Amino acid sequence: MTWLLIVFGTALVLSPLMWLKQTPHQRRITELRRQASAASLQVSLHRRPDAREDERRLEAVCYRLPWQDTDCRQDWVLQRLSDRGWPSEHQGWSWMAQDAGQQWHDLLAENIANLPSGVGAIVASGQGIGVIWDERGDSAELNQICDFLHRLRQKAEEICL
């Protein structure tokens, strides 16, 4: 009986500690976000780009590269999460808020087909240029996203010159 109480007491003490242990999925997400931070990307929760005004929940993850030049800020969204918005020339993608402008179309057309399938939107805002990503990919996909965002930011700087 004493041993049973000792085992029960030990289990009672150790069980909350097991809740603190990360699952393999949580470890993978943590590692992706650490790699993103090392590549100068900001990771934050974000509203779905196709959300209506009254939908305020933060249910998407945005990987964002901050603007270097504050005069080059853009404000547009290209998304493929839903049918909301108006069609773009990119198959399966729709504009939200406003179009990016003609000077962006060639760069987007060249790169959009090569984006990982988990990328649901490209978001340009006052904070930077980013993507909404489902984080189901690996570090190779993160590198693709990082390269893509650097090309977009470079294009923004060229446009502003």
C-alpha cells in the first residue's frame, strides 16, 4: 500500500512536467521560427487576409521581412485562401484591398508558381512584405519563402528610386 501511494504521488508530481514537454510538431515549428528569425524574418499571428471587417481573430501565421526604407512601403494583398476579392492574372489568386500595381506583375508572375503550396497569401503592409504560411513545410520551403521576400523587398526599393 505504501508503494502504491509513493508511485501515485510521484506520478502526480511528474504529470504537470510532462505537459511542458514539446511535441515533435511543436519542436518543428519552434525550429522553423528560430530559422526565420535568424534570416531577419518576423513571425507573427495575423488576421486571414480574406477576412471581413468584423472577423478579428488572429488565425494565420505571417512570415514578414521588414522594409528597409520607410518611403517604399506598399499596401496590397494577393491571396489564394478563398474566392473573396477580385481575380488577378495569376491563376487561383485574388487581390484584396488593392492591386499591387503594374510594376509588380512580372516579378509576381515569375515567382508565384514556385512558392510552396502552404503559402496562402502575399501581404504588403506598413510593417513589411510577408507571406501567410501554414508552416507545414520544412526549412527548404522556409528558404524559398525567404528568398522570395528578399526579391520582393528589392523590387520595392527599385520602384521607389
